[in-house]
Amino acid sequence: MKTKAIIFLADGMADEALPELNGKTPLEAANTPAMDAIARQGKNGTFLTLPAGLPTSSDVANMSVLGFYPEKNYPGRGPIEAVSQGVPLKSDDVAWRCNLVYVSDDDVLRDYSAGHIDNETSTALMNALEEEFGNEDVTFYPGVSYRNLLVLHGKKFSKNIDYFKPDSSQDEPIAQLQPSPLDNSPEAKFTVEFLQDLDRRTAEFLKKHPLNQGKAAPGNRIWPWSPGYAPALTPFEQAYGGKGAVISAVDVIKGIGKASGMTVYEVPGATGFLDTNYQGKVDAALEAIKTHDLVYVHVEAIDECSHLGDLKLKLQAIEDFDAKIVAPIRKALEGQNVNFAVLPDHPVPIKLRKHTTTPVPLAVCGPEITADAVDTFSENKAPTGELGFLKGNELVRYLLGL
Ligand SMILES: [Zn+2]
């Protein structure tokens, strides 16, 4: 292990040129001196985070950045978050990510997050679901906000189910968003029927629940997706010969960390949104780098603002990431033998409000990394840098000097 490294991961930051920004992308338009400094002092390139044939989701993308090869090892979002929450999975348990969503009276999926439902309400609703519907076949687990879990128990269930990702399916009729079997097995057929029945019964219950009355976007429906069995990732230490740490608000990223034996720092007040505890994340990163070789600092807020389609909030979230995460960590570690990388996990073009698979811009700097000609961090300039196109474990190996 030659060098320590910090990866700044800005979830969903990459975007496209927008007429209202005079042809600039949000990253180009936002004031981002700290990220620009990494680009100017070091090298730039692009990274492939979403390989073909996999869901275009953050768990796949972040596994790619860390070099865990989702092409071979992707267990599904449900299992990753189950590991993060310490939910025990038996060998034939199928874990599903289970959003609380808002479906309007005309049966259209209106909000994948039930209005970014608060933790207290979502936990109460999930606990009420468990009390009413939990049995030897199914268990409901509360998570963070709309991001909850459902586990189906036993060999009669299959994980080979096709599903619609709720944040990519907003404003579509739910009749067109039903799960379907991916194979001809009786288990897959049974699982679909079981879920549809569970959906009908829980919808009745949630609609009448007192906590869902008088709300603009109540959590009145469950949305199970990305099922799978307990994950089996190569431990970080075995893959890279050093210790890794993860700092994130969201279970999906913490789950990748836990499933690969990285240290997962719990930051009080980390919300996954603009009101997150930025200083807490900075403090955790500076603590972690003392005893770990690679520290992964993930911020979710930019992705959420992109899915909301709110350009003003996205610009704010990008500037907050730059000023409240990248800048103070870089300043605190000035002169030390630490490499830095900054990149998004995938684009969320604000016009589309969905993830796209375009390779993301990447900038790296460090004591022994010489500068290329790129002077700012952007989607358009990064591909012209000397780093070229990276994939797999190339970024982590490069940063650690392997
Ligand atoms: Zn993401």
C-alpha cells in the first residue's frame, strides 16, 4: 500500500447541457472551486459505472466505482440494504427493497418517495404493516424514510422477478408497472401472484391508516423491487490489501461497505438530503483516514434533487458538496500523502429525472500525480484528460498506488 486515498462520490451529479444555463451543465454552472482544484492539479478522465445488462441503479454504480464488479457479483438492492440494516437473511430468503410510494386515486404512481416521507411516519407505517401482515412468509422492516425492506421466506419464492424501479416510473399507471416472472418456474409465478395479492391487501390498509390522512403525497402503497439472496462480495482487504471505510447516509451504500468488510461510519443527522450533517461527514472522513487506506465519502442529496427535477436545488446541492465536503477535507489533509478522486456514480439528467448509463467524469489528484491540461471539473472536459477511460478496479488500484 503506497498511498492512502479519499473518494468523493457525488450521487447523480452528472447531467447534460441545459438551455436555461446557457448551454452549460449544472456541474459547469455551479460554483465548485474545490472540485475544480482537483481537476486542475491532477488528471481527468471517465469511468464506466453502469455496465450493460444490469439495473441503472446507484448500488450497481457504486459497486463499480469500488471495483466490486457488479457484472459478476450484483446481489440486488434488497439484499444490500438488508445487510446494511443488520436484517438476518437465511439462505432461501428473498430480500426486496420496499418503497413506500404515493399512488393517486386514479391508480397512477405519483411519488416514488411518498413526499420524502419522514422517518417517524415511515417507521410507524412499516411496523403497522408488519403487525397486520407479517407471518412465516413475509416480514416488513422499516429503513430510512421511503427506503424500507420486505423479506419473503422460503423455497416457494423466487428472486427471478422483473420489476419497475419506482423513481424511474413516476406518473405512469400502475397497471403498466406490475412485476412479472423472469423464468417459467412455478416459484416465479407464485411470487408474482403473492406480491400482487399483498399489494392489494396492504393498499386497502394503508389508505385507511390515520397517518396517511390529509397528506398531499401519503405513503399509501408498498413498492417491492430489486430482489435477491444474501450477498457474497470479496472483502475489500482481500481485493486491495488495505482497509476501506464508507461514510454515507443511505443503506444502499452502507450495505456495500458492510457486505465487503469495510468499516461503516454512522454519522448522526446524515439524511441523504440537503439538510444532511455535512460537518459530521467531514469529521468521520478525517477520523477514518487515520486508520484506513481508502475512505469513500458518499453524498446522496444531489441525486434526490435531480429526481425531483429541481434545477435550483441541484445547483445548491452541488455547491454544498463542493464547499462543505470536498473543500474542508482537502484543506485538513493538505501536505499529507493522500490521493483524492471526485466523481458521480451516474448521471441523472434533470430533464429526464432518471439515471443514464453515460460514463461519468472523473478527476484525481495527489502528491505524485502530475497535472494534465484540464482546468475545471466537468462532463465535457474530463474526457479530454490524460486519465482516459477507466473501469473495474482500475480507479481504486490507481488511487492506492497498486
Ligand atoms: Zn446514484
